[in-house]
Amino acid sequence: MRHARRRVVRRVTRLAAVGGLLLGGAMVTQAAMASETPRSPATPLSTAGTAGVTGTALTAKLGTARSAGSWIGADGRPVVAVTDAGAAKEVRQAGAEPKMVGHSMNELKSAAATLRSAPRVAGTAWSVDYRTNRVVVRADSTVSSGDWTRMTKVASRIGDFVTMERSKGTFTTRLNGAQPILSTSGRCSAGFNVTNGQRDFILTAGHCGPTGSIWFADNQADQQLGATVNSNFPGADFSLVQYDSGKAGPGADVVAVGGGKGVRITGAGDATVGQRVFRSGSTSGLHDGQVTALNATVNYPEGTVTGLIETNVCAEPGDSGGPLFSEGVALGVTSGGSGDCTSGGTTFFQPLTKAMQALNVRLITSGGKAGAAQNPSSAPTPTPQSTVAPSAAAPGSSAPVSGIAQGRTLLARLTDTRNVAPGLLIMAGSLIALIAARYIRSEQERRAYQRYYSATWG
């Protein structure tokens, strides 16, 4: 029985040592592979529909003196605002619909510049409404009657195409996407996963927290996600949260929309006026609406942010940084606005392409195929999607959510590049155990041999 037990112990020791060698080798190999820059083809940036591409291209061709912006009509066709009959003819020949207007883009931009040079009033915002050929100035409930009068005088000196409107609620950042991320600065929503080719990041709103902010995926601070390494606010409104593990992990190309469901992101692009868009946030979930203006300026209490996408999609505190998208194309991250998802309101978004360009990062996407590798995308040539009427637009293809709030999987921990050293230690320990087991067995056999022949010779 004693010899049988010894054999069982030796076999278990050998098996454990071999298993340790295999585990250590797998950890080192997978970690080395995970640290390499993906070599698969990049997914190109795409625009939000062929209609948007055509309208943008036509306004660029006509120039700012003969055009005044473009948008998507109710039938999905591009509409271009023009200032003369010759421009209208060119638009028709290109297959788009012209609309004659009285003010060129030069005049509209000049009006916006005059507003920017006026004394700053927190709680005000303005944008160019291409469809009405006007510059619309809005003031929330915090703007005093004196400031309202001064802004009205500035607008009247510019011209009657600058209109003043009072808005309900207040223009605020949505601090407090779709998955929640939390820090001492407050609560925000994750936007999109991006990469610089070496490490992965969450691209979210800049007002969520300054550089150095530590982020968690739970209220108990048990699941640390990473830290803000780059933040831009005010002026713009975007920031990068670097994952502690260096990698975004499974589902990096999916944004959550609630109920354990998600939308697969296949590319990034620029929004178009009139386009139907979808926003997801950790507070209010998935909501939709239309892009109403581009290059909007908002005077938040914390400072002024320019170049924003204006929409009539609702949002609430905690939705900050959450994703804006349409047809699987990433468009922006939630900045702020007024109102809520009960009464409605106006919400502004930081354009994603401008933020990625400033940060020198690329969107992690599925490459347009469900379950495909997560490839960074940075090609400069736009790849348009199919043209659809705004009412027919959809968020994108569905996908399961393996969200950040669920913690890191065993595979993610094993493929962490920081596991190279532990893997080598496991391999070394297993090798020593294997050699020791072999040595002990040899010694036991030698002694048994000696005892046997000592007995026979005696």
C-alpha cells in the first residue's frame, strides 16, 4: 500500500508540473500576442449616408458665397441651399434638390463670429439652421432680462436672419454611453472604444473629469477601469480614459442600448442636418431624434464649447459622454443640453471624428462583420452607407453586450500583457517541481536496487 501511495503522489506531482508548464506557456504566448498591434485591414471612416456625402460635396464645390449648407430631406434626398440660379442648376444636375435662400454661408458664419465676440453670457447657445437660413440664438431660464436685452441688441444689429428664442430648463453638461462609469468627479457614460495601436481607451466627454481622474465600473469601487489621460474642456468636450489592462476586451465594438442588448459599431462619420440619430446613456437608455444644426456653440456655466452637433434628442444627467450613432456609424459623444426625456429638449454632442483626429486615436470596430476581429479604423477616404429617409433609419445591427460593468473575464486576465512575468514564474516553478519529482524517483529506485542486491549477495 505504501508503494502504491508513493506512485500516486509521484504521478499527481508530474501532472501538476506539466499543467503548470502549459499554463505558464499559454499566459506568456497569449500576452505577447495581445501586446502586438493588430495587422488586419483598417475599417474606413464612413459618412452618415450617401445623401449627406452628396450634399456636403456640392456645398464644397459651390463655395460659401453661393451655398448655405445642406441637409437630408424627408424622402432621403439631399437638399442644398443656394443663392443663385446657376448654383441651383448645378445641384439639380447632380441629382439633389436646390432651395433658394437669401443669405450665403459667408453671411451666416459672419453672424456667428459676431455673437462669439460679444460678452459671454452663460446659459446661451446659437447655431446655424440651414433649413430656415437663419442663425438661432437661444437663452435658458438662468439668463437675466438684462442679459437677454443685450443679446437681443447684438442680434438686431447683425440682421433679421438672426432670431432669438427662450428655452425651457438650463443648458448644462450632463455630468452625473452607454454603460455607467463612476469617479469622484461624478457619473458619466462610456462613449466609444478607441485605440492608438498600442493601448485601448474609452472616448467620452471632457467635462466628465480632468486628467488623472480614476474611473470605476461599480459604486463600491471594486472594479477599477482606468484613468483619464487626456481631457479637453471647455473649448471642446472630449477625453480619453485609458484601460488599466491596456485592452478594451470582448465586445469593444458594441455600445449598450439597455436590457442587455447592444448595437455593433462598424465605422465613424460626420452627422448631417436632418439625419435621424440615436443616443444611448446610462441614465435614460436609448432615445432617437434628428440632427437640427451643426457647428453649434454653447455657453455652459463652466465655459464655452464650439463645433457641436445640435439635436432634438433628449438626455438626462448621467448620460454625459454616451454614444451618438446611426446605422451602426459612430457620430459623437454626449456633451450637454436642456430639458429631459419626459418633456423633451435640446442635446449637443461632440463630433467623434474631430475628437479622434485631435487625440490621434482610431475607432475599434467590427469591420462590418458580426464577431469579426476588433480592428482600428483610420482611413481618410469616406465610405458612404446606403441612402435612407430619416424616418427609416435604424441604430444598427444588434449584438450582445459583454459590458465593462461585468468585470474582466478569465481570458482577459490571462491575456493581460502584465502576465508575462507571472507566466514565466509559473513555468520555472513547474520545471523545478518536475525535475525534483524525477530526482526523488531516481533516488528511490537506486536505493531499492541497492537493497535488493544487498539481500541477494548476502
